[in-house]
Amino acid sequence: MKASVNLIVLFFLVSACSQAVDSEYSNLEAARKEHAIQTGLLPEWLPETSRQIVVAYDVATDEKIVSFHYKAADGWNPQELCKKIDPFEPPKPKVSRPWWPEDVPATKTSTPQLTFFACENGRSFLATNLKGGQAYYWNTKI
């Protein structure tokens, strides 16, 4: 009996290890109300005009991918927070979702359309269309 209980517990632990949780927020204020920034789900430096925020978060590895829109005309400048890097430099995120672009990060067969940054001392990455107001943020274990 004890062996079957241990197997059941092990099954749930293994299942939980690969589980990604999805969250959506209409804007930054909604994300704040849900404590998404306080808990580290979202970076605290997102532009105030962030909206249509979508997150996939792997609870076992603490890895996440984030997509958001912002008003480009408001002048948010990621270079104040992050270091501009070559589009082929960042690692591919391990968390995946259908809404995540195939060319983020850039691939050898793609022409980079976004500007890429290393953030938080190279622990996370940002790809953004600075004129179009669309951005992708991710972290990964290297």
C-alpha cells in the first residue's frame, strides 16, 4: 500500500514539474491588483501603458514568457534598463505557447524584425518593436 501511495505522489510531483500556468491581464493596473509584479511574475519595469499582457510561467523552473503591448509614443526606452544585444545572442525560451513568435529569439533563417536586449544582468531577455509597441520578455536557465 505504501509503495502505491509513493508512486501516486511521485506521479503528481513529476506532473507538476512540467506544468506551465497561463495568466492574462488587460493592463498593468490589473496585473498589479493580482500581485503579478509583487510576486515576480512580471518585471517591475514594464511600461505604464502596458496592456494585453499574456504570461506562461513554469512553476517548477521559474521560467516564463511574456507578451505585451504598450504605447510606443509614450517614449518607453528599454535601453535605460537593459543592454542592447545581437538578435542571435539570447537563448530560446524553454516555455512555449502558440502565441510566442518563432523568430524570438532570431534564428539563422529569419530576418530580425525586433530589437533585442539582455536584462537583469543577463538573466532575462526582451525583444521589442520600438516603433510598434509590441514586446516579448523571457527568462531561462542557461
